[in-house]
Amino acid sequence: MHKPRYLLAYKGLSILAGLLGWPYFYWHLKSRGQGKSFLPRLGLELPPPPPPGRPRIWLHGVSVGEILAALPLVQELKSRLPRAAFIISTGTETGQALARRHFAPLGCLVCYFPLDLPWAVNRYLDRLQPDIFIDLESEIWPNFLAAAHRRRVHLALVNARLSDKSFRRILKYRRYLIDIINLYEIIAAGSRQDYERFQALGVSGHNLRLTGNLKIDRLVQEQEVSGGRARGRGPLPSPQPLLPTPKRDEAGPLARPFAQQDLQSLLNLQKDPVLLAASTHPGEEEIVLEAYRTLRGPYPALLLWLAPRHPERAGEISRLLNARGLPYHLWSQVKSGLQSRRHPVVLIDTIGDLFSLYGLADIVFVGGSLVPHGGQNILEPAAWGLAPIYGPHLTNFRWAQAILETAGAGIMIHNAASLTAAAQNLLDQPDTRRRLGNQARAALTPHQGAARRQAELIVRMVGGGG
């Protein structure tokens, strides 16, 4: 590939950034209580050799959401390419822990993804020697993509997503980025809006496909394995899944979620209603606690489960609870059997348990949406037959918002007062709550099958038919 001047300039700047910026990167990790990824991401500590098998398929997801979304795609690819070897990489340490938990038992090599520094990129490509590289969602790394393309690695971008901010930025610098984006042989857009945005950027028509979002396949599969029936809401609607549902005794990642009966026993639940505040960010817990205080007037038995997006913030949230005189349990203590739940508040300080907990909630607020963060996945409670409550800041999940609001099953709020009103309305009217929840769950059904469609594209890309 001929290198335009701007690519040479980017390469030079990235080398300079790597040489001068590593102390900041180290401090950034350490300030978060991390650091294990420092040497691997700089290319100074390489992963083990890849497992045997061909083609060698490398999937990369930056963090937790992308890694979980990759599960049904890996299953589909394994069924079509049974001799393939799989490498799963992440960009964060939380994503790495989850990838090891879910993919290592499947025989996949799990490792970090290198920073986009020429020496790190080349050392990783020399070690792993992939035949196919599959990027999930929206990370575009010029040095990596150019180096992989030179080595004749097939490149695919699946679940392709462009947030409002990313689209404006890439459109502004389109002349510099379009050659890199067009290195992908396949761009599988996750929603109609994303498809149209990639079209507007000038992506080659034969590269671009609309396949739907992997996260919906993952949600439906995991909900079915977790129990299939949410507390107090009766049977959920039964969609016809386009993916095979794993058996309960399979030694795979989807066999691991808590059974609902086990969770209900651990949390000592009877008929008390539960408000779950999921994936909250700084500034949102105060709003939730204000609404909870008001709701306990008409509903004194109401329970609150607080699940911050980053569990390492548990200490900070503990101080908020103490300041308001709210006794609470840490979920890690309850989960391990060290405590029996007696207090009305449970602070979720673990990774990987939130999805199962949705099945026991009555009201769900999904965070990252009352502050300008971009939102979190509001379809997770929908998979359990819950109509989610969320704020207006959903720039990263407009596709999910469109699915729910088209079905009349999303509830937008703006502050503590509107959160209180929305929650009380659902508590006061259980029939309405069930109806909206069923609409939310049913809204997912037409969007299933992304894993199958994306796997077929990838198999065809490498000449495997399908």
C-alpha cells in the first residue's frame, strides 16, 4: 500500500508519543489500581504463541461490552471453521479478566491489544501471525491496520458503530482517514444509522453490509441460560432465536451465570420490590439516592441495588451511603456467603453479575445517561422483560434507544424528580409494568441473527463458502 504523507506523519508522531508518553500511561494505569497491561500494551511483554489451527482468527474488543458481544460470533465461527484457532484481545484490564473467564475455557488465546506504536504492532503481528483480524465496534488504529494489510491479513470491522461525536470527527478528517477505513474488506454495520454514516464517509459499497448488532444475540442467549423467567413477572415472550441455545451442562461461557433461584436465596428476597440502578457513573448515584429516599415514603419495603459501571468506585459510593444513613451490604460479601442480606441496599462491587441481577429487579435505571457519558446498554434489562428508565445522554446507544422507543418501551427521565415519578408509576401499576416489559423484550426478536450473518460474511471473505 502506498503511504500518503499523513500516514508517515502519524507514524512519526506515534513513535514520539510512545517514547515521551509512557510515564503518563503508567501513571494513568496505576491511578486506577491497575498496571498489568503496561508492558504488554507497549509491546515489551508478548503473549504466548497462538494455539494450533488454521485459519488463525484474531478478534479484538476494547472492553467488557465488546468482549461479551463476541461470544455468539465466536460460537458461529467455530461451527463453520472447526479447525480455526482463536485469539481474543482487549484494551482494558477489566475486559481482559472477563475474556479470560469466558474464552480461555474454549481454547482461545487471550491477550492484550498493543498500543498503536509501530514497534508494538509489529512485534505482536510477528508473534501471533493472524490470517484474519476482526475488530469489534469502532476502534481504528492506522499503524496496526496498515501493518496487518501489508502482511495480507484479512481485515473486518463488525458491529461497526459511529457515535455522534465519532462521526463528526471522522467526517471532518475524512480525507485523511478514508484510505485506512477502506482497508477493511468487510464493514458490518450494527444499525441502519451506522450503515448510513459509513456510506456518508465514502466507504466502498462492496465492503459495507447491514447485519444488526451482536449484543442482541448475546443478550437473548444469556437470558435464556440464566433462567428464562424473571421474578414476579411470569413467563417472558418466547422469540424464535436464530442462534442455537447452549445446553445447561455445556462447559462454555454461557453456562456460568447464576440461576435465578440461587440469586433469590442469596439476596433473601421475598415479595419486596427492587429498584436496580445499573452501570452508574459519578454524579448519578446522588440522583438515584434522592429518588430512592422519596420512593420509600409510599414503598417503605423498596430495596435498592446500586451497580456502578466501575466496581472500583465502591469505596466512593459507600461514603455516599454512610452520609445518608443508609445501611448496606457489599454484594461480594453476600455472594461469598460471608453476610446474609438484612439491609435494604446492596452495593454491587463485582464484575459479571449484573446481567443476572436484572432478572430479579422490578424497576431498572440504566446509568451513563444522566451525565454526558454516552449511555450504557439499555437493552440488557429489556432481555429480561423490563422497560428501562434512562437519561437523555445516549449518544453511544442511539440504535438501542430507537429499538425501544419504536416499541413504546423506553422511559426517558432528566433528574431525580422525573426518576421518582417514572419509578412510582411502574410500582403503582404492575399491569402497565408487565405490558411495557413484554414490549421491550419482544422488540429484540426482529433484530436477532447478527452473529450468523457476520460469521457468513467472514467465512466468504476467506474463501470458505457459506
